[in-house]
Amino acid sequence: MKLLIVEDDRDLLKSMLLYFNESGYNCENAKSIQEVNDRISDHQYDCVVLDLSLPDGNSLSTISNIKNRQAECGIIIVSANSNLDDKILGLDLGADDYLTKPFHLSELNARIKSIIRRKKQAGSSIIQFNEISINTDAKEVKIADQIVKLTKKEYDLLLYFIYNKNKVITKTSISEHLWGDFMDFSDSADSVYSHLKNLKKKLAQAGSEDYIESLYGVGYILKDK
């Protein structure tokens, strides 16, 4: 899962990045409205955690831009301001939730999971793709009741393909999803190939059909045969 954390409080941002990276998310961050708009234009996210007060203005102004560019992306507003009018306006503009500071990171995590589950999994923690079953709460993959042991990157890659089934996905998009801001530090093309090769091998050994096709010079596609 890929998060964009928008927060200009350096200490809080550091804590959030540490917590959510350790919780298995791929996190990127922004500290201003301009940075949010730039990132939303270039990257895809599962959820944006949006601080209300930023150095260049009130972030309510960017909610519509996020929704227009990424309809499937969840938005949680976090703010030290408990003003009811701001909360109502934020939700009316398209935010999915509103959390008042201070808050426990575990509560924020629960709300993020709930939003992603509601948007992409019809409220269930189980994703079923033909014979492949994924429990997103337990981060567990099964084929015919047999657990398939995947690395974090292989798991993220499988989930990314299933969320984007029947869509062409470029190697660059995969790299950005798996490594985010750190993609430049990996040999991304070789790494994508290596992770994908290992994923397909493990799925095949567990009895799954091969649904992921390579499109030469373009990328890959997972076809629901």
C-alpha cells in the first residue's frame, strides 16, 4: 500500500514515516500544498494523510485536485483544529475521514485500512482473484488453502497487479509503487524483473495459473482469463 503523508511538523512526520514504514506501507511525504499537487500529478497513492494547516495555506484547497486525479485514493484529514465547519467542509469536498490531533498512530492506521478496504475490497479484508486468495489484514496469500510465502515486495507486487487487473502497468509505475522516493537507489528494471520472476515462480509452484503477461517494451498486464 502506498501512502502520501502531508505534514509540516518535522517530529510528527518523522514518527509517522517510521511507524507506517514498519507497518508495511510504502510512504512518501510532502510538506506543502505545492508538493502535494506535484506528487499527485506524478504518482499514484492508495491514501493521502492530509494535515489541514500547511505553510502555503489551508490544504482543503487541494482535496478536489486529489479526487479529480485519483478517484480511488482515500483522503484522511488530520488537524489540531476541531472546528466543526472545517470538518464538514473537508468531508463535503471529498475527504473520507477527519482525525483531530493529537491522535494515536494505531488509530490512524486502522482508519487508513478501513478506507482502503472500503474503496478497493468492498469492505472485506479478503481479496479473491480466481484461485488466489489474499487476506490484507494478515498479509497472507493462499492458493487452494495452501499458504504461499512471499517477501514484502512480492506481496506488494501481487496486490498492485490485482488492484490494476486488465490494465497495462509500466516498469516505471511498478518501481515507483515498490520503492517510492528510493527508486533511484535501486536498479529498478532488473529489480522489477527479479521480484516478478520470483513471484510467478512461487504462485506456479502452489498451483496457480500464470495470469501476468509481459508486453515487450511497454510493461506488464495481469489478465483475468
